[in-house]
Amino acid sequence: MGFIMQVTTKWQGKKFFQSTGPSGYTINMDATPAWGGEGNGASPIELLVASLAGCIGMDITLILEKFLPSIKQIEIIADGVRKEEAPKGFASIELTFKVDGDIPDYRIWKAIELGTEKYCSVSDSLNAVITHRLVLNGVEVYKD
């Protein structure tokens, strides 16, 4: 078994939840008013795509570290196509990398490939096994 990372997510009322992980930062998640929320945070599915783009982006900057002074901008646009049937997860996600700077295209492309296929833990986690436990009033009542 590998390293265990614990993130705690607490209900704040209506559809509003707050998550805190090992970094200590709080992430707000909420539904839009049309879905019973108040729009006090990003949606969980929005955060999933942002996490994917941010993870690969960080990997790219690590791989291209010695070229960073030559790079003026890296922008990652994620276009996720959601399934029409519930639970409406993503059928596909296309990431477009807009880079400005004095760096050969093949170096950036190789960094994108390495980030996506070898280093990005978010990309790898999209195929993770998910199990569940239910603790009701302090007693574990169900476990996968």
C-alpha cells in the first residue's frame, strides 16, 4: 500500500461543502442556485478538470524547469465532454496547451506526454478503485 492522503469534506448546509487536506487550504464546493445551492464555490466536477489541468501543468513546469526563463505563458484549456446519462461523468477531456516563449515545440510536447502518461497523479487517479464505508452515529454499518 502506498502513501495515504486524507482530505476531510464537511457539509455546511444546503449543497455547500468545504474540504481541507494536508496542505491546510480550504476548498469550497457548492451547487448553482438552479441545483439547490447558492454558488459559494466551484462544482466538484469543475474541480476535477481543474485538478487535471493543474497537475499536468505542474509536471510540465518541473520537466521544463531549465527552460522556464524562456517561457512567458502557459495556459491550459480543458474541454470536457460529459455523458448524457447519469451520473454524467466525462466521456472525454481535451487539454489545449497554449504556450508563449522561446522553446522548441518538441520539448513542450514531450513534457506534455511525460506529464500525462508518467507523472500526473490526477490523470492516473481517474482510473482508481473507489470503495465506500458508512459510519452512522459512530458505528460502522456498511463497508464494500
